[in-house]
Amino acid sequence: MPGGVSSPVRAFKSVGGQPIVFDRVKGSYAWDVDGNRFIDYVGSWGPAICGHSHPEVIAALQETLEKGTSFGAPCELENQLAEMVIDAVPSVEMVRFVNSGTEACMAVLRLMRAYTGRDKVIKFEGCYHGHADMFLVKAGSGVATLGLPDSPGVPRSTTANTLTAPYNDLEAVKELFAENPDAISGVILEPVVGNAGFITPEPGFLEGLRELTKENGALLVFDEVMTGFRISYGGAQSRFGVTPDLTTMGKVIGGGLPVGAYGGKAEIMSMVAPAGPMYQAGTLSGNPLAMTAGIKTLELLKQEGTYEKLESTTQKLISGIIQSAQEAGLNITGNSISAMFGFYLCEGPVRNFEDAKATDTDKFGKLHRAMLERGIYLAPSAFEAGFTSLAHSEDDIDATIKAFQESFALIA
Ligand code: HOZ
């Protein structure tokens, strides 16, 4: 396997040392093959919002498993999950299930172009929308983590249609629209950035994009692969009160199994085959096991008080992290929303990817190692958000803050 892994960030290249090889996960914990236990803040990169291997999710999966692993035909479970997504996410009137966030973003891009008849797209520096050719321009996640220039193998003719702007910069977006009249299909963004660390939208940014796209006959697309059902039950669009035309999802809606989805206004989604001419298909799409895990996860999240609990757990954690770093005399800036958090070892503020790059990545590598030695598993990159879950207890958070205190003191 290239780099010994199935996805680049996992190789620990930017933090040094050897990757931890997991054996099993449960609740807020992961155990490695040597039997060491870690409090996990990666949560399988987002899906494990109810905690790993939740007993109700496992029981539901066992029941579905008895009926088979794949149908390759419509199943009732797809209808159930589709209804839940449509009820929860303001922009979604129709939804198509796929198998990953990358696939969802790849399809939504085709849909943006098909619907508008325009080829160009605006994305933001440091945002990551999966590994489709057109998105591998100033991308976040593994591309940022490994400091890679834009990937070889991506034709220049493809990325010529990808325009980029700094996050939180409405003026830059205005200029791109002015320079490319009637050519831009839409603007796609992570409404809260989780692939360049953790960057929140400034007041008016999302609203401004909504207005600008409308004025220019372009679509607004929220990539809620990370934020969907995490920032709130209805995602970032619900939390910030800005409704895009289209939305991509993944992670939480699969409850730990491979699922992605894209959805939006019925008029636009009706372009998708076989309702319309825009082609997109998939053998395992709508897979019964994946639908089951998604349905059960959303049912658990819908229970009263879940998001309040996630918010307070995460706030306690990030406050503890910031305080511990400051006590050690380190520069730090950090933030959390609901069950998502992040910090940068720099003075801040961090408004965009350029600011994020000021973080001390060498120090982060040392911190990562020190935390591992204390039984805490953080994302092995300074440019990935952290994730909490309903399973993270007060004791877990206290133990984590204590580990941060010791680790910051060590690296200061
Ligand atoms: N690109 C995802 C994180 N932003 C997944 C990384 C992984 O699974 O290794």
C-alpha cells in the first residue's frame, strides 16, 4: 500500500513517528494492536458522533445483516433515510445517496455545470471537497498536511475552470464574478472549514455568498460532509440560517459505514438521471447496511439534549486546551462549534488558509507525540478539525486536559 495506508493523512508523515494500528473501537476509545487504549478525537474522521460502535447501531446492523449485505435494487431503508435527511436539512428537497463524500462532491460539481450550462466553479483555499480533479487546487486535508503542490495527473485544462478565493473574503469572490461574467456555475465551500484546521465563517460571509450567487445566476453549494448533522441536526445551514441551493453530505449520515449524499432543490435535483439527463450511478449506492447505520445514528441524534451535550463537552475541552497552552507560555488560538473543534499554535486570528499556515507545525508534531504517549489520539495533522462525540465523558475531557497541560509544558 502506498505509504502503508489507505488514505494519506493516516501515515503520520506530518507529525512524525509511526502510525498507530487500530484493533477495535468502542464509545470514546480506540485500542491499538498492542492493547493500548486512546481517548479518540478523530472519531473515524467524523462519523462516530454517537460514539464508536454504539450498541443500538450494532444491533440494527445485525438485524439488517440477516437480510443480506447488498441488494443492488431499491430498498425501503433508502426511503427512510432520505425522508430523515429531507426533514432535517433546509436546502434538501430531493437526495441521491452515494458511497463517500468525494463521490458526493464529484457529482454535485457535474450537477452545478449541468444545471447552469456554465463550466467554472469557485472554491476556497484550504477547503477540501474530496479528490476529484477539479477540486485539487489549493486543497485542504491531506494535500495541505503533506504540503503538496497541486497534484500531478490533474490536467491543466480541468483546473483552468477552478477559481479560488481566500475564505472569509467576499470582495475576492465579487472580483471573480466580475472577471468571469456568465461563466461561473457556482460557489462551493465548507460552511465551517474542517480541512485546514478549524475556521469559522465571519458574520455576514455566508449571507454575502448567498446574495452574490443569486445576483450572478450561480448556485451556492455547502459541502456539509463534515458539518452535516454535527454542527446541528440540520447542519451548518440550519445553525447559521443560510440555505444553499445544493448540499453534499457524508460521514455522520453513514453512521460509520461508507455513505455520501447530495441533495437540494427539487428543480435542480431533477436533472439527475433517470429523472433527468445528468448521469451518475453506483453499484453499492443505497446499500442496506449503510442506510441502517445512518438511520439509527440520526435517530439517536434526534433525541432531546444531544446537541446541548455535544456543545458543552466540546466547549469545556477547547477552553481547557487554550488555557493549558497559555499557562505554558505558548501562542494559541482555537475555537469550537457543537461537536467540532480546532486550535492553531500561533497568535491568530485565523480567518483563512494563509493565516492557518502560520501555525507551528513542528511544535504540533511534538504535541501530537506527547499526547499519544498520554493515551490521547488527535488527528495526525495540524490541518484537520477535531471531533467529539456523545460518548466523551467528563472524565475523558478532564484526562485529556491534564494530558494537554503536561504536553504543552514539555514542548514549550
Ligand atoms: N480526508 C479525510 C479527512 N479530512 C479522511 C482522512 C482519512 O481517512 O485518512
